[in-house]
Amino acid sequence: MNIKSKLLFAGFLIMFTGSFSSSIQGQNKYKAEWPSERNVTRPWTRWWWHGSAVNEKDLTANLEELKKAGFGGVEITSIYGTKGSEKQDISFLSPKWMNVLKYTIKEGQRLGLGIDLANASGWPFGGPWVSAEDACKDVHYKIYALKSGEKLDEKVELEQEPLVRAVGHNVDISEVKYPISSNTNLQELALDQVRFKRKLPLQALIAYNENGNKIELTNKVEKDGTVNWIAPDGNWKLYAVFQGWHGKQVERAGKGGEGDVIDHFSEKAVKNYLGIFDKNSGGIQRKGVRAFFNDSYEVDDAQGEGDWTPLLFDEFKKYRGYDLKEYLPALFGNDTEEMNQRVRCDYRETISDLLLDRFTAVWKHWSRNYHAVVRNQPHGSPANILDLYSASDIPETEGSSPLGIKLAASAGHVSGKPLISAEAATWLNEHFCSTLSEAKKCFDRYFANGVNHLVYHGTPYSPVAEEWPGWLFYASVHFAPTNTWWDDLKTINSYVSSCQSFLHSSKPANDILLYYPIYDAWSQKGKSMLQHFAARDEELSKGLGEMLLQNGYTFDYISDKQIQQLTVDDKNILSHNSEYKTIIIPNCDYIPLTTIQKIVRLAQKGATVILQHDFPKEVPGLHNAKQRQEEYKKMKDEIKFNSEAFYEGSIIGTGKIFKGNDVGKILEVSNVLPESMAKNGLWFNRVRREEGICYFISNWGDKDIDQWTQVRSFGKDAVWFNPMNKQMGKAEIRNIHEDYAEVNLKLDIGETLVLQWYPTTQDVEDYLFYEKTNDAMNLDGEWNVDFVRGGPTLPNSYTIKTLVSWTEHSNELKCFSGTASYKTTFKKPPFEGRAYMLDLGKVCESADVYLNGKKLETLVGPEYHLTIDGNKLKNSNNLEIQVTNLMANRISDMDKRGMNYKKFYNVNIAARERKNLDEHGVFTAKNWQPLESGLIGPVKLIGLRSKN
């Protein structure tokens, strides 16, 4: 506990004894209330411009719809075009394109919407202005053998074989002109990768003999490839290294954005690429763009990989301190396994450094010319993505793996970033089948793992006059006005904004730093030259990470570079004002000497260090490896451990180093304790706000939670906030100690609460938790069903006694997607209740509930019930439930009738599941049966009594 925490706790002790309580309460600085909301706390969305075929009138209409729905901003990403709208397409970065961007920025400012801009039309960075010199490269090699006195009788040369990969169809290389930019039908071609037949430039020719002698022969190679050299004594192998063109094209590019992907390892290529933005910016308003965006590193979603850069040999020598050309056999895996591992590791670390220093840092510096920041998705990069995330102003994650999400959040936490974003809900369910409940579960997973800024994936710009379902993107979730549940999305957006308002104005309150053993991955052989870190990167310490997560320990990953920035204050490990109780080194083989030396120094100054099993075995890399290994061994030998039952421990300076297999036991001894709620299946995120510790808690387990729950925090008062219905009230607390307390918690499946601690007494009513009584009343009267919006047409109204899916009522309703109003009347229940639960039973898929003409709530599932105050019920009551189904049934009908709504270039509309692909490889719903729709019930009123 640092000095500030000690003083705070001493203040609590004084209050608990009653001393000075009245004076402190009179100074109640912290009032329990909802944090203020701004556009940065509201959800944003990726806004796709198909072919950039936009106009001012429809831009305004689209933005106004987004504003009304509760969005805080958009990220503009220009993508492939729409067939039939080619005349409206605007070439990316053209003067006309810049004018519509300026207009969009102006409209965004008028509406209070922020604007981000992707730095490419599609992804990764690239385009028609990227020259062969600046395009991504790959490496090739050939081996020649010579004996003493022999001269090479073949030319040292290599020709690149032609290759074409296109999206959704086959293309022959004869159909593609060189350079790529000279082709006038790039939208139709939808090229993914192109290599032309050409001779590859030689990078180096080095001769090696069996005695370890090396001779560089690069300058002895003539222009025609002949080598003017006779082999001296010995047997020689000549390694010729050639630079190839990887050929990766910008994915999903729109008009004017098609072309080669840049060489991310070349500062010159990056600066040349960004220079085109400067040249064409046309005086774009400074501060008009909040952030420039980079989609995930997908250079190597292709045949082969971009694993070279023209200055690689020079850069390697700068970063690693020796000449890579002397170790080409090891680079290509043909030396001893130890030598292979060390050189391979150095090569991969150099690639990582180049991505950090030559791409990320250069791009970030460039953004400052526009008074902007960068929002970056480095996952998939052949680099230590913790360092890339940290170097980004807004690190952004995606996916559904909690440990993977934590990588971006961790980097943001240890580097002090206020915003950690996520590309949210990319592929939840199949097209037109994703529910708002599924979206909420996705969002909650991000919040529980450290994200505080959601960017939905996403919203297509669509002309107002376009027939339903409007323009669509190939990924499956459609956050757009043509979605049937668009009006109910406002409730989810409000929920997201409420959650983010707490999480945004906070700092992490995690206990553990978990070392990320990147050098193990860099040293492993793998299937290719590079190791890419995306969905699998958490596997480097997956077993330990999952144990910590499942048992409720709070932790952040940390890299070698980040460790160098750590300090210690009163036994707490500090990183950019975030405090941690310990650092864990997972069981791994390699750790840099500088890293372990820094960790030992932290221990000497008071930190607690935990080694899972033991010290890592070796230092990585080749340069001075023997000397570094000896220093490492000497350091380890100087640390003397005492054996205990489950671990060994050493007091070093004012800190401690533990080692052992049972990390949980060591954490317990170190007083680093978990949050018990995790074992009940609850997702949570613990943060520190100015008022005190705050928890985001969500229940996506298989049962409702109703129990006293211990939390590792304390205060004078705690308040519950329900971000879905905006209710708040004082929490019932007991057993307050120095580092924990108990709160009374009730959470239904799918429900979320925010718990906020305060240092002073709060003047608010208790948060009301109810429990069911045995009294219940079925609402089994007649229901009048009216269809209020949707299509293809509005069906006729009908009356029903027994609730069933509306698809069972008529063939017309089998293809209807939209909203129906269910109305009934009921008498006040014969049993008394302080409150009642209105349980709607089964709903497909969202419901707006009105009682006696007043809206109560919007329910999105997975459970559909709400609480009605007993005083709101009259002797006779009117109940209306407006239920909205999914787009799926109407879309299925359109596919069965052959209606053309899938009219986009490139990938068109992809399917999440292969069974939903047609003969052309495009999504189809023609084989679907109608999905259940509407209010299915049974609907009940259940008596409630207060648990408080």
C-alpha cells in the first residue's frame, strides 16, 4: 500500500470509529451520480463508403440517423464499389474525395460526431501510388556448392514465377497489366496478390566452408549473373539471397485505392505513402480528423509472406550488433539447431523493431501534422504487439478471446493510454441473424477485459433512396437503419455509453504484471521465417493466463521494453501511474539479460517477483551470447533461496523473489488475492476512479446470481448503477476490512451492474433487489396484433388467444421482418405486491414495453422481464408490447425469389458458415426455414418482495 492509500485507509478507520465523521460528511466531495457522457463515451462505428459513391445530401441523412441512434462518432473506411453505381464512385484521395471528406467533417462537427479516417481504401496500407521499390518484399535464396579450384559454371540468378490470386474468381496473369495501376478494371479484377515474372535483384552472395570461413562475393557477381571467383582450399557452399516482391494487394479496396501494399519495414516507403495524403489533403481542416486508423496487419494473408526489406542487412547490424550475412545458413535453418534458434530470434526481433520504429512511430509522428492521433490494430503483425499497441495513441483489439483482448488493454494500461478500443461484433452470427443480446454479450466481454471505447463493425453508407436492405458490407453484423432492430439499438448504445462513462474516467486497478515471453516464440522454428501474433499470441503464457483469469486474479501483460520503464514505490510496481503488487515470469526458456536484470533491481527496491517453476534457462540471440549467459548464471547463483512447502523464496534488498510450480499458493503468500466472483462465472473489470474502486460486473453464466459476494476493495459507501435501465441505489455492504468487503449482489443472466465505492456517506435510496413470491398471474386474454413497420409489406392485423410465432399465422408472415404491436388488457392481480415482475417469456427478438400508454423499458434478452412498481398498476391496465424480429425471414424470401440485393464488387457478401454459400461462393439464405418471430410467451405477472 503506497502513502496515498495508507492515508486514505487511515481516513476510513477514523470514520469507522466515529471520530470526525460529521465534519468529513459535511465535506462530501463525491456525490453518487452517473458520470457525464460525451461523444468519446458513446459507441462509434466503422462507416464503410462503398466506392466512395457518396453525396452531401445522403451523407447528412446518414450522419443524422447515427446521431439519433446514440453514436458518438464514425470511422470512415472507403471500400469496394456497388455494381450499378460506378458513375457515382469517387476516386480515393482525389480532389472530389477530399471535398466530400471536408463536408463530412463539417457535418460531424455540427452534429457533435467525431470523425476518424482509415489511412487506406481497404487494408493494409497501400494503393496505386506505391511503387515497386516501396511495395512489400519477400526473401528467396539458392545454395551453390564448389570445391577447391572450381568456378561456378551457372549464373547466380533467380526468376520470380508469376502468380495471381483474386477474390471470388480465377484470373490469369495475362489479364493483368504491369504496373497494377495501369489496369482500368481493378474493381472487377478484385486482385488479392499479384507477382509478375521477373528476375529478382541479388542482395548478397556469401561463401562458407566447413571450417567456418566466410567470404563475401556480392561484388564479384557480374550484371549477367556470372561470378568471377575460384574457390580456395576446402568445400564451399555459396548462399545467394534474392529480394522478391510479395505481391500482396490492398484488400477490399475502393476506386482509386487498389494497388500494392507497402513495405512496412521501410521508413522511406512509409513516408512516401503518407506523403500522398499530404499532397492531396487540399487543406483539410486541422483537428478535423480525431484519429487516423490502421486495420489489422494482414500483409501475409496471402501465399508466402512479406519477410524482407531492402535495408534489412543494414538495419539488422544496427539493431543486433553483428552482420547477418555471416550467418545465412542459420537464418535459413541449415546450421546447428542452437545457432538456428539464436539467429532466427535476432532476425524476428529486428523485424519487430522495424515495425515499431519505421512504421508505427513514423505514422504516429506524421499524424501530429493534422493535430490527430493514431488508432491502431497491430494484431497479426510479425512483432511484439504489446510494444506496437503501446506505441499507438489508441490501441485497438478485436476478436472474442479474453486473453487476446487483454493484450491491447494491457499495453494501454501499462503505457497510460486513456482509450483502449475494440473493433466490436465483426462476426457474431450469420448475416441477418445477429441479435442485440448477442451484441451486448460481445460488448460485455470487451468491457470485462479492459476495453473502454467500442467501434462497431459496422455501418455501410447507403443512399436514402436505395431499396431495402440498402448497401451491405460482407461481414455479418449490420448496424444500420435498415436493420429491423435499429430503433432498439438506441437502448444498447445508451447502455454502452453508460458503461464507458465509468470506464473512460478511470485507471486500471490490477494486481499482477504477467511477463510476455516473446523470445520463446521468436526462437522456435515455426513454419515460416516470421512468427505472426494474432489469435495465438496469448498462447505464449496461455495456461497461466487462463488460470489467473478463471480464478479472478487481475493482471496485465507486459513486454521486455515496458519492463524497462517500471519503478517501485513502497513495494508497489508502478507504470504510468498504474500500481501492481507483483510481476510473474511464466515458465519459459528465454529471457533477455537486460530484462531479468531490471526485474531483479525491482525486487531489490521492494517489488515481489514470482517465477513460475524457475528462472528461464537462457538468454536469447547470438551477439555476445556466451558472455551474456555467463552474466546471467552468475546473477542467478548469487540469489539464495529458502525452501518452503510449495515454493522457494529469497529476500533480496527490500523485496522478494519466489519460485515454484503452484503460482496460486505463492500469490496467496504474497497477499495477492483473487476476486471470488469469477468462480461464479461473472465477468468483471476492476478500475480505480477518483471516487474509489469501481467494478463492471456482468453475468453471462448459466444461472442467475443472488448472494453475498466478496470484493477486494472497500469504502464508506457503495452504490449500484444499472447501465441498461439507468436505475441506481446504495449497495448493501458488510464485513468491511482493509482490503475487502462483502456486497449483496443479484444478477440475472445477461444482466450488468456497476459498483462504485465512495470515501464518504452517500445520500441515495437503497438499490432495490427483489425476489419472487409464489403468487403469479398469467396474462392469457386476447392479444390484438398490429404490424407497425417492416416489410416487404405490412400484413393485416389479427387477434390471437394463444401466443405463437407470427410465422405460423400466415404464409405472408413467414417472410415478414419488422415490428408488431401486441396489445391486451388485464386487471390488477388479486394478490398484493410492492412490485411485480412482468415476464414476457419467449421473445423473438427485442421488445418495447408500454403500460397504460407509458413506455417502461426496451428488452433485448436473453431474459425478457422487468419490474413494475405496484403503485403503477390500476384496476384495469393496458399493456402494449412492440416486438421486433430479425432481418433473416425477409432476406430468405428475397433469395428464394432471386431478388438482387447482393450487388457489390470484390467479396460481395460473404457467409459466416460454408453451408450458406451459393454456387458462386456468395452468401445465400434461400435454404432457410422461417425463424420464430414475435411474442411467444407465456406472459406472466409475478409477485415480488424486497430483499433489502
